[in-house]
Amino acid sequence: EPEVTQTPSHQVTQMGQEVILRCVPISNHLYFYWYRQILGQKVEFLVSFYNNEISEKSEIFDDQFSVERPDGSNFTLKIRSTKLEDSAMYFCASSNIGRPETQYFGPGTRLLVL
Amino acid sequence: GDSVTQMEGPVTLSEEAFLTINCTYTATGYPSLFWYVQYPGEGLQLLLKATKADDKGSNKGFEATYRKETTSFHLEKGSVQVSDSAVYFCALTSNRDDKIIFGKGTRLHILP
């Protein structure tokens, strides 16, 4: 069965450093998403991406965040200057038709900012 | 704004016990409601859904009924198995966009 993959599974970084989280969506999917879950809190929507542009973003997704689909297979989330409060589990999802129940999620990347 | 509240975990049960994980929501309009499950090392998977009041979603022995009068969508299973050990997330979508609003998740441990 096709699946969304994410790399790395765990990342530790120093405050102020840039990180890039990578996702490989399911190959025929056109809609891409990032969510995050700070430990003990809710899974929160960050951003949705379609047709090479952001279609929606949350208040969390400020100027330090960016997303990109640099080639036909990867979808990345860049955090330009990490803060302690960016420590969280980051989930990527993809969908073929954009309906919520059709979103397939990856296993997540656990980011720890020291 | 729209939100989901689910019971705190972890929940620990013996095999074959009855499971209930409570979930309530706040939303304007007529949201769709979902339960997702995350097994260790895997992504969130859609477990079941209900799109309108009084609908019952079911899958793998799990059920949940969309109760508009109590704004609830409690997850139930009559007889849990060790393999049901996972984190369960209640969620909703507003039908205005395609973002999913999740609860915090409830970790379930089933003891043999």
C-alpha cells in the first residue's frame, strides 16, 4: 500500500539553526499538508499546499516557516531560525483530491530544539 | 474557533474489556467528525468518520455516533485486543476548508 514517508525520524538542533524536514508524499497526490504536535498538546494544522503554492496557513506558520516542493517527489518544511518552542512532532500529509478524510499521514519527524 | 476535546490518557485496559474514549467538539455549522489512530512508528490513519448528525461510523470493531445534541463523538469497542494499543485522535473538519482540527490524542494500552 502506498505511504507517506518522512525523514529524518528524529532531529536535534541548536536554537537559531535552520532545519529542513522532508516528506515524500504518495506519488499521484496533489495536495500536501504539514501539521505539528507539541508534546502534550493538540495536533495543529500548519499549512496546506496545492499547485505549487500555499493554499492556507495557520497563525503558527509565520515568516520563519516555509514550504517547498523542490522536485516531483519531495515536500519540505523549512524552519529558518529554530526556537525552543518549535520542539514538536511534525506530520506531513498528502491527498489526491483535497478532502480531509483522504489525507494520508506520514509517521512524523520529532524535532528537538536545544 | 472550532475545537476538539478528548479524554486524557493513558487508558489501560485488559484484553476483551469494553472501551470508551470520550470526545466532544465545538464548531459552527455542521462539521464532519473523525477518529484517527496512530500505531507505534506509523502515521495517523483514518479509523472512522461520520458526516452528519446521528450517523454512526464503524471500522475494525470500533464505533462512534455523531451526537449533535451533546456535541459528542465517543469512540467505543466492545472487546479490545492487544493489537489495539495505539494513540487515538478525535478530529473534525469544518467543511469550509480541508484542514483537520485534532484533539490531543489518547494513548491506549491493552494488557494481555
